[in-house]
Amino acid sequence: MTPNDDGRNPSGGVPDKPEATTHAWPDLGQHDEAARAAVAGIAALLGRPIPEKKAEPHTASEWLARTWEVNESALETVSRPVSPVLHLLYGFVLGRWIAEHAGDVVQRGPDRRAPQMSRLDLGSGTAVTVPTAATVLFPAGTRDEDPVAIETGYQFGDPYLTAHALPGRREVAERALDALSADLAADHPYRGRTLQASAPGRLTVKPVTPTPQERTDLVLPQSVWHETDLFCAGVTTRRDTLRALGHSTSRGLLLAGPPGVGKTKLARVLATELAGPLTVVLVTADVLRTWMTELYEEVRTLGPCLVVLEEIDSVGGKDSRGTTSFGEFLDALDGARTTDDVLTVATTNDPAALDPAVKRPGRFDTILEVPPPDAAGREAILRLYLPPDAGVDAGLVASFLDGATGADLREVARRSLLEHGADGLTTDRVLDIATSGRWKPAPVAGNYL
């Protein structure tokens, strides 16, 4: 069978198998190349030359060109860069395609080896293995009217995704990659989950099971709850109204206040309430410093999303201006506005220390101060952490703890329980602990090397 001028098999599909030669080469083991050369030389001296054995193809394109009986240079190849996170997720979709056409597909690993698989954590103790270094050939009539091959792997440590099609059929390769993206968008395994974004060398995103935080566990002024609810309305109750009038549904909320007032807990309450309808991404400090742009690129695939950034002081402070991390942080916040339905919540201990560029509208629409509790708030927090039947006058104890934060009041209650137990609590005993100050961390005394 002779290929056309463009290098394509005249049948337009996978050709018939070539006729078997009458002089099959045996498997000569580890030193195959040298042994073949020696045997061929001896055979030639004896006047019985042996036909040359075709070398096994090393690359995906060599293998496909031989399978389709076309010129390798004529193959239509379309490549798209992918992040390490998307590399695994595209492998997840590709694994589904393989299962769907299990009796038809042909798989091949890199450099004539078996396909390489990696573990994708789906959360809740479940995981699947997905192809991350393989070429998968889908014959005509499976994924498309024409045959198409999907190649996934690594080049110089960076992942890539490539589709191969017959000569002159570039649109087949384009459609295959578009279909992979569409299938991932339609049924993303991480959508609606709570994820942890960290960076042990590269950005990784994995499902986690957070401890639920309820509103009843946090005592805050009603004005704070009102502002946080308005913030969330951008992707909940007011989403359709905003979009109909051309407004962005992405918003930023900066929670400011001294340590211990409940900023982090408030962010976790929002995460608990929004997880499911929204995907929640909890971001570690190493991502803040290095991978913020990449993080928001990943967020684009997750649908409506809440991103929680804790303690941005280290990357957004005035003394950070001019650093690479500072510039990337601002660029990432700006990039978040190019995608709808992204809520960003950040916390800071000292808003005055943040660079003005971080706080401008368009990056954080609302800067909300979370204050230390007032007298009524302190009493409510003590009641929350002390046994309800202890008979302690929480209001009297709270009056001696002016300026205490929620974390301070929790420690007073915990110290009281440690010293006296639940049955031994009285107003005088709790008041003694509160006024003595022994619930506070003791200062370090002495000299240490």
C-alpha cells in the first residue's frame, strides 16, 4: 500500500497490518543492537544477508506515523501548556475516556515503556490513578470520525498535553483538546469541595476535610455579620442582578483587627457556609509569596469560588513594595477580577502597615474591622466556653477583662476548667484566675543560648 503525496494512507484510517517477513529477528536481549550487527555481518560473509530489522519507535509521533502509515513530519500536532494541577485533572478525564472505549483504545508509554500513572487524591479517603505519561490512540469512530491520539507527559520537568491527528486534519486534534477541557469543566472532581493550596516546590491543590465552624461559635457585632453577608451576596442572592447590569460578581473582603478577635474564625465560618455551592480554597503562606498568579489560574476551572488568604501582612506590607512577591500578589488580585464568581477573603493584624496599593478598591472592596468584644460580647463569649450549669456570674467576670479578645476569654475559661474542673467552678474562682493574669503566657526569664 502506497501513501498519498501528503503522506496519508489512502483509506483515511488505520492501515492493514504489514505482511510478516520470512526472516524474523529473534530477541537478542540486552545487547540487541550490537548482536544484530554482528549476526548481520556474519550472514553477509556467508552470502545470506538478513533483512534489516526496523528499529522500534521511541517517540509518540514515530509510533503514530508507523501505525497510520504516514510521514511523521506530516502529522498534525497541537500542544497546550498545562499546570501540574491541571495535568493530573486532565489525566482524570483521559482515564474516563479510556474506560469508555476500553476495548478499542491502544496505549503506549514514553520510550517504549508502559504508560505511567499517578495518584489523584479526591478527598474523603478516596483516590484514583490517572495517566500522566502516556499516548492514547482512539481509533476512528470512538472520539471522532477520524482517529486521534492524546499524549500527556513531562518535558524538562514541565507537564504538557498534546493531540495528534492525521495529515490535513488539524481540527480533529483541536476538537480533542477542547473536549477534554469541556468534560473537565462539566464535571470537575474538585468543584464544591474544600481545598488546601500549598507549594512544596510547586503549587498543589488537594481536597481537605476542615473542622466546621458555625456562627453560633463566634460572638461578633451584628454590623460585622451584615457586611460579611453583603460580601457573599455577590455570588449568592444578588449574583443574577449584578450580572444582568454588567457588574462583576467577584469581590474582595479584608478582615482587619488585632490577633485573637476572630478574623480567622470568621473566614472559616464563611468557608463552612459556602462550601458546596462554592469551591473553597484555603491558601498557605508559601503560596502567597510565590504562586498567587498560578493559584487564580487554577481557580478559573473551579466555578464559583471562595479563596481564603490568611495573614497577608508578610507579602502586602509597605516594606514589601518593589519585591517580586509584592508585584505578583497585586497582579493576582487584579487577575481575579477577570473571572466572575470569585470571592477573596484576606486577614491582616495591622491594616495601616499594608501598602495602599493592596487596599485600593478593585482589589479589596471592603475593609472590615473586627473589634475586640465589648462588655456584652465578653459575657457572651465566657458563657460560650464555660459549662452552662456552673453558676458563674459571667457578666461580673467579663467586667474585669476590659480589652480582652475572644482568644483571651477562651483561655480564661480553659484555665478555670483545668484548675477546678467543671464541678468546682464558682464566680470567685473564675474571677481569681481572670484578675491574677495567670491565664496569660508567662514571659521568658533568664538567658538562653
